[in-house]
Amino acid sequence: MIALVQRVREARVDVAGRVTGAIGPGLLVFVCAEPADTEATASKLVDKLVKLRIFADEAGKMNRSVQDVGGALLVVSQFTLAADVSGGNRPSFTGAAPPVLGRALYERVLALVAERLGAVQAGEFGADMQVHLVNDGPVTIPFTVR
């Protein structure tokens, strides 16, 4: 799975004029499932997200996780993270999981985050979303979990 994590002061997702998810301080996480991903991959991703130490400690060093600071997660599906532009100027998205698998793994990520943090906010799978955020830092970290 591919993730793009942004430490935010606040973030929200709008779909067709309604808010589907909103948080204060925490992590905005864009997630893309890949064809070989499984529920185990989703679990590894969530482990990384809740333990990722990118919040400041008393000394101002990035040494605390979203769990440590009582932050929230807003998770948004984004198949375009799998974009491949090596063949030209029009991206190919063949590296993204098919929609049925992508939705299942996205929903699994949401369920696991809710289990571990008590709540999760979300976008809407497959929807045209407008994402609003105030990036804190800015801190933006891309990573892949296999």
C-alpha cells in the first residue's frame, strides 16, 4: 500500500457540498491499495501510521506519535498515488488495485484505525473529493508498505 501522510493542524473532506470527515490536529493520510496488497498489508500500514513519530516532544524534536499526542486521523482513498508517468505525459494508474479490492482494503484500514485510536474520519471511496488542510510544519511523508 502507498501512503502519503501529512501532519495537519486541521483537515476536512467535502463531497458534493457535504463534509464527510474533519479533524483538528493529527494526520491526513492519503491511501492507495496496490494489486498484491492484502489485509495483512493494511494492518502493517495502520501499525506504521499510529506509531509514526512525527509530532514534537518537549524538546521540539519529532519524537511522538499521533497516539502519544491524542491526535486524529483523516483517511482518504487516492488511487492516483500509483500514477506512473515514465511512459509519457499522461499518467497510467495500472499500479493501483482494482476498485473492488481497493475499496475493501480502504475499509479495512478505516476499521483498524478505529480499533486502535477509537475513531477515524474518512473521505468517500471513489468520490470526487475536495480536501482542505492546514499542513503543520509542513510535514509530508510518503511511504510504501508491502
